[in-house]
Amino acid sequence: MTTTAAPETPPEVDLGGEARSRRADKGFTGLVTFAGLTVLIVLGLILVTTSFQAWPAIVLDPVEFITGTRWSPSDEIFGTLGFLYGTLVTSVIAMIVAVPVSIGIALFITEVAHRRSRKYIVTIVDLLATVPSVVFGLVGSIVLIPWVTPIYQWWAGVVAPVPGLNSIFNETNTGRNYFTAGLILAVMCIPIITSISREVFATVPDIDKQGAYALGATRWEMIKGAILPHSFGGLVGASMLGLGRAMGETIAVALVIGGSIGINANLFAPGNTMAAVIAQQWGESGGLHTDALIGIGVLLFAITVLINFLARVVVRRAELKMKGAHS
């Protein structure tokens, strides 16, 4: 007598669970899309509202507002070129100092420092980023300026016979100038650029480093041939974040730049920046003066966006050239 086995019951399909998963996935997609659009909406609202508020001062003479060097609120004359010049000069000085130092610190942490000491160095660098900007300004005003003023005077005497340099580094009786502001901004930008550069260097595949060593490369040749090309885009992004910090810094710059209005080729001369003049004059402004200060903020916002856009273009072209060189 043979017995017939009962057919196996097919497993139940949880259709309700799949539907819930699909709804959760759609909900998550909608949430992150809304979060991304919120950033664009907020930026758009900032641009529209500030532009609307600044329009009465800009429309008086749009060309003079951007290209003029005279700033006289009592006469309703608002020329911002001097402030734009000061912003660019101090930011360039900060980047020239901060970028090489930051990349060097990041390379030291990732490639040279002992594994046990890395965390202490990283902690110190990160703590530097938490120091309030007004503290940097006070240290610059109280400690740095008395120390660097004799150095400025000595260097101006050294380059006095050299045509061109004697205009850029001319005699000065004060340490409150473009160069001091640039040095303070460099110190403030170093933690940001260093932290991001360190993370970028950590993403370089270890096999690329070992391959360079296997081919007989020295440590510097390995860094130059494997780490820096792989990290170029990230380093540009880190530098752009540092540049944004430098261009938008207010209190620290206001304390050390001197507050002069105009354009001066001498880096040891006092000047002003777009962000600093807003902080200095906002409390006593009114009417068109307030509108003009808001207009400076709009102009600074537009310049920052333009610089970031150009940086992306540079990164794309450099990456395409690298891919073409490796293919």
C-alpha cells in the first residue's frame, strides 16, 4: 500500500508589507526632495527680499554703485568698489597663506604623523574652528598688530629700492591694514580647509599608494602622483569653503583692517571690506544708507555664487584632463 504525500502549501505572500515598503520609499523620496528644494527656496527668498530692499539705493546710479570709489551716505553717494577691492585683496592673502598650510597639515596627519598622535592633532585643529571670530579679532588687535608693525616697517625699507614692490609694500605707521586682516582670515580658514582636505585624502585607495611605492616612488612622489591628483576636486571644494569664510567674515576683519574707504595698492595701508563695513555702519544707518548696506550684502552674495560656479567649472575641466591623461 502506497501513501501519497500531501502537496506542500505555498508560502503566503505578504502583499500588505510590500505596499507599506513602497509607500515608505515614496515618502522618504518626497521628504529628501523637499529638503533639497527647501535650500534653493530659502536662497531664492534671501536674494529676492534683499534685492527688493536694496533697490532704492542701487537704482540711484547702478554704475556708480558697483564701480564708484566714493562712499558718502550724507550726500547719498554709494560707491562700493573700494569695499569690493578690500574683500578680494584680504581673501586672496588669506588663501595664499591658508591653502598650502592646510594641505600640509592634512598630509602630515594622514601620511606622516604617528597613528597615536593623529587624534590629538585632529582635536586641536577642530577646536581652532570653534573659536569665536571676535576672539581672533581681539588677539589680532592686541597681540598681532604690535608685533607685526615693526616687521612691516622693516620690510618696506628692504623693498623700497625695488620698483613695483615698493608700491605694494610701502611704509606704514599702523598694523591695521589689508595684510593683517588677510593673516587673521588665513588662521580662521585653516581649520576648515584642513578638516575637509584630511577627509579627502583619507578616501584615496590604499592600493594606489602601495602601487606607487611598488614602482619605487618616494613618499613625496607617491603624494604627488597618487594622492594629489585623486584629491584635486575635493581640495578645490575645501578651498572654496575657506574662501567663502574669508569673504564673509565680519567682526575679526573690522577690528584689524583700519576702516579706511578707498582703493590703495599698498597692502600695509588701512582699508575695509564689504562685510566689515556693514557691521561698522549698520547701527547708525537709516533710509537709503541702510538700503545701500543691504545692497553690499546682495553684491557679496552674488560674487560668492559666481566664484563657486567658476570653481566647479575648473574642477570639471581638470577632472576631464586627468581622465584623458590616464586613458
